[in-house]
Amino acid sequence: MRTLPRVHHRAAPAPAEQAGSLLRLLGVYPGPSAALGSVAALAGVSRPVARAAVTRLAADGLVDTVGGRVVVPAGLRAATADNAQTRAARDRLLHHLLTRAIAAAAVAAPDGPAVALPPFRSAAGARSWLAAELPTLLAVPDPTFAARLAPALGDQLADDDALLLYQRAAAGGDPEMRLRLGLTLCRLGRHDEGARQLRAALPGLGRPADRAAALLQLAGCRDRQGRRVEALAWYAEAYEACLRAGDRAGRAVALRRLRTRAVA
């Protein structure tokens, strides 16, 4: 009886065409380095296939890997064509990043209930993923992506990072994103820029609480600039908006400032 040779199963390097296709698509990636899951989403393949392709590219000296991440060669971006294939790859990647980021932000939220959402089993794991992926998330140029990401993640970011995210999100003209951008600019002491964004946001803000927040911050911006007459006018509007919104704390602030600034 003839003995069949034993077959050893291992992750063999991908064929040259698979690795070459991945190399071309890496130019779509917006960040400096990519995790294996992002590489797989970009190429539309399984993680084992993506790992094999990366192994082949690394062996050929075409990419580097550091800490399990693929370093994206900067020169690839200029050389990557804009066609149906690269647009589909970009859509897959952005969907992957957005869904993961929203889940990670929910799990990592410091003031929310303890939750676990796949693939994040702990807040520490979610925070680690966000820290590694933040440069990429902030580098995505699409305003729609930023506008969907900002409500989930923006409040957890340092002001400088939140500013980048809200600037991109507000580029689409969304009033809520302009409100968030204006609030962030004011916190950073950029009062004129913040006031412009808040005033631009006001006509489109439908929620009374949002209008109250915008007016109160707008008054505060002018107050800190020493523009007392203008600040008083905005505090008066903020007081009425806080009444309509049922914002007792905001109403108290506006009333206190109206009293003290009027006699200053």
C-alpha cells in the first residue's frame, strides 16, 4: 500500500499577485501604520490571507512591520490611482475603522456603565486600540466619517485632538459639529474663531439644549474678551434659551453674569 506524504499546514506567503495588489491598496491607507485587521479590511480578505501578504511584502523589503503593525510607505499615496478598486478598498477600510472606533469609545467611556462590545472585552483594551489608531482616525479626510465619529469619540479626546476631529466634521456644514468646534475653540482661548463657529451654528440648532449651550458659550467668549456690552446681550439670550431648555444650571450662570456685568 502506497504511503501518502505527510502534509504540514502553515501560513505560506501569499502569491506575488496577492501581495502586489495589497501593496497598491496600502496607498489608500490614511495613517502612518496599519493593524492587521485594517489591512485585511482594506484588501477585502481574511486576516490569515492579509498576514501572508504582509509577510511576503516584508520579506521582499517593500514594507516594514513594527510592533505587529504595517508601516505604510509615504510614497505609495502619491502613486495610488483613484479608481473603482481603490474606492471600494477605502469604503471597506472606513467602515471597519468607524465601527471599531464607535465600539471602542463606548467601552472606554470613563463615565459610562461597564460594557463589552466585540472585539473589546475591557476598557483598557479599548483605550489601547484607540491610542494606536487615533493618528489614522484623525487623518481620514472625509467630513462624513468625522461627523459620524465625533459624537462617539470627541468628548474623550484632548482638546487639540478634538479640534482636528471637529474641524473636519464641521467642514460639511453640520450645525452640531459647528457647535462642538466652537465650544472647543473657546476652551482653547481662540475666542474670535469660536464665536464665528457658534454664530454660524445657531440657525441650524433645533434642540433647545444645544441653542442654550451655544449662546452661553458665545456670551462667555465675548465676556473673556472684555466686550461687556456684546456679552450682556448674549447672556440675555442665553438666559431665555436656558429657560426654554429647562437648564437650571445654565440659567443660574447667565443670571449671575447679567447681574454682575450690568453693574461693572
